[in-house]
Amino acid sequence: MELHAELARFKAAPELSEWVVGTVRKLIDQAQQEAAESARQIARRDTELHAAQTKVQALVLELAHLRRMRFGARSEAFTGEERDLFHETLASDIAAAEAKLAREQEEKLATPPVPKPPRPRAGRQPLPEHLPRIEHRHEPESCTCGKCGGELVKIGEDISEQLDVEPAKFFVHRHIRPQYACRPCETVSAAPIPPAVIDGGMAAVGLYVWILIGKYLDHLPLYRLEQIAARDRVILSRSTMAEWVGRIGVALQPLADRLAELLLEREVLHADETPVAQLDPGRGKTKRAYLWAYRSNVLETGPPIVVFDYQPSRAGHHARSFLSGWQGSLMVDDFGGYKALFAHGVTELGCLAHARRKYFDLNAAQANSIAQEALRRIAALYVIEVQGRDMNVHERTQLRQEHAQPLLQSMHDWLLQTRVNVANGGGTAKALDYSLRRWSALSRYATAGNLPIDNNPVENVIRPIALGRKNWLFTGSEQAGKRAAAIQSLLGTAKLNGLDPAAWLRVTLEKLPTCLNSQIDSLLPLTAEPLLKTTS
């Protein structure tokens, strides 16, 4: 019913009627404005609430990650070093507790402890056969019986072995070269001094090896090696050892350069980088440099190679410079420094382990059904990789095409359907977006049998260096960093090929002074005599 018609029934004056209608319209307009403002406020608060929930979820995820880094396992499983450290600490604590308890019981009772029944053990591993044996024969005090006086007859032997070790033993090689004169010719002859990696040096090859292995493989700073030598009253100053390291690094550089050349002949490579602190004398502080690592593919034939490249920054042009002219498949994470390579003939391979880590961290922070489903699907893909581990490239290609590719297509469809129902900005959305954004690179491995599924091989060769830098803290200069990268490349490649790095280095330093450039490949840690093979 119209407002004017209602007012006309009461025979109100036109002015009153107009005033009432205007007032009501104003009230209606005001109510509509207030309703619109309320709607805007609700929408704004919904946005703020969503942003707050997203931030809380991100903080919860970050807090869970930091707690795991600080108090728990830093990845889905213990690394070999962490697992060994846990086991050896547990064994030491148990043994110490048992010894302390036995001592306290003995002190309280003041009587010999009752022997406990032996605990069942898995059996002690035999000691390595290649170690020298020093025999100690323990004959009885008398060859006659202590009861009847009869002569004892040998009926067998009880043999037990104990493993022993001598610390680094310093000794001196004294080289004596008699001089002989020819009276008619008036000449003097003597045995020539063989060439050495450092001419006229006071150190033998064994000492150089001990210093380099200690510094670059065991990650001991030179001042600690100085202290170890001092315990045997041997003076090895840090400055002298640093000079030797510098000279040997220059001598070994051609070998590291040759390794890089051979690595770039491979069709598939892994790449990763790790930060390293470098001393900045001008500011009296340290600055961040990077050790770039490039590794050969474990699914290809040929000896494995790892090459480290020390650079002052993480800029992408360092990777482009190292891989200049190379075209192949490169396994990397999502770091933007590699992106320019993929526009110039390099094929990108995505690391499925990185994608998996996003879901693992998400589920570790708080139980998440989407993350759990993603983890289940990725686990199924890795089961296929285990099945194809010992296959050749052709067989592995067929296996992946028949089994992995359907699972990948199903997972991609699931990711797309799931993403539609997940709000933007949260940890779940970020994990899904990472997989979807890099899906072509992540799934490319299944198209061939020689492509790796993840970047774990290069991360494994970087991990010991990342753990060791807690000891040496920083490099003294960019030149020192490059020298360390060259030596680490050689020692790391030796380990990958099952060689004893110390034995290889000793032989190499002995042969290097007389080795021709055309024969340099014979010194590379790719093939070696059986003497250099590690025993396990």
C-alpha cells in the first residue's frame, strides 16, 4: 500500500504528507547505507580474519620447522651422521650407567659382585683381515700340572683379537747421498734429488697428506693440527702449513680443472649450492659466499664425479659461467639463479624430494589430510624407483612409462581438483602451488630411464661440508675458497669412486711432479690400483 494513499485517508495537509514521505525515505536510505556499511565491515573483517588465519598457519608451520631444527630431526629421517651420533651416544650412556651402578653396588656391599649372565649379542664383527697382526703368546707359568705334577700336553689354542691404534706418528726420513769423485775428470757424482711437489720442502709427502686430509676431509682448522703436532713436541706453525696448502692447491688445480671438463661431457647433471662465510678484512667481519656443487648422474654409466665451484655470491651468472656451452638435463631446486639456463637449451628437471618436503613440513606442523594424501602418492612413485634401481636404462624407461606416468597423471589431476577447494595464502595452498607450478619439471624424469627423480645425490656430497664448516667457521679469502673447492672436488670424487682419499692423494703427490700433461688423466681419482680401494 502506497504511503500517499494512507495519508490521504486521514485527510492530512499536503505539506504534512510530503514531510512524512521525505522523512520515511531518508530513514530508508539511511538504513540502506548502514546495511551497506555493515556489509563492507563484515567483508573487511572476513578478509582480515582470513589473513590472520593464514598468518597463524604460516607461523605454526614455521614454529614446527624451527622446533624440529632445534630439538628434533631436521629432515624426514636421520642422516647417517646424525643416526651414528645418536647410537654412539646411547651406547656410551648405557655403558656408563651400567659401570656406575656396578661400582655403587660393590661399594655398598663391600663384596665381590655376583657375575651376571652374559647378555645376548648379535655377534662381534671379525676384525679386518688386511690389518697387520702382532702376536702375543701367553704360556702358562709351569709346564707341569699343578695337581699331580704330570707333564702338560698342548691340545689347542684360545685365540682372541683386540683392535689397537697408534696416533699420528711423526718420524724423519734421512736421505744420505754419498758423493763420489773422479780424479782424472775432476768431477763429483751423487744420486740426483727426485722432483717433489714442493722443491726443497722440509716435509715429506705423508705430512702433506696428513695436513690436507685433516683440513679438507676431517674439517680440522690448521691451529688444531698445530696442537696435535705439538703434543709430540713437533713444531708445525700455522703459517708454514698454510704455505704448503697453498702450493699444493696450485699443483692440484690442473686435476680439478680436468675433472670439470670431464663432468661437462655428461648429459645429465645435478646442481646445488650452500652458503659459506668468507672473511672480510676491510670490515672486520665475514660476508656470505657460496660453494656451488655439480655432480654427475647416478643413473648413467661412467665413474661418478663431483666438482665444487667457489663463488662470492649466489648470482645466477656463476652457474651460467660454469655451464657455459653445456646443454643437457639439469636437476635443480626452484632457485631462480638457474632459470636463465633453461631458456638457452638446458632442460630443467625438478626435485621431487623438495616437493615432498613441503607436504612433510605441513603435516609435521599439524595433521593435514591433503599433505598425507600427497605423501602417500609420492611414496608410491619412489617404490617404483626402488624396483628399477638395478635395471638398465631401457628397462627403467619401460617401467616408468607403464607405472610411474599413470600415477603422475592421477596425482596432477588430484592436485588441480584439490587446489580449487583450498583458500589462498595458507601453507596447504603454497605446497600445492609449488607442485603445480613445477609440475612439468617434476614429472619429466618419468619420460626416460636415465633421468633422476630428485636432487638427493648432490645434497649428499654437500652435507659433509655443511657439517664441517661448524669447525672451520669461514674461509680466509676468495682465493682460499677456490683452492678449497678444487681440493674438495678431488677428495669428494675419490670417495664417490670407492677410493681411499689419503692413499690416492699420497700416490698423486708422488707422481705429480714428473707427470706429463698428456698423462694427467691417469692421476684423476676415477680409476686406481687396488691399493687405493677402500675396504669395507
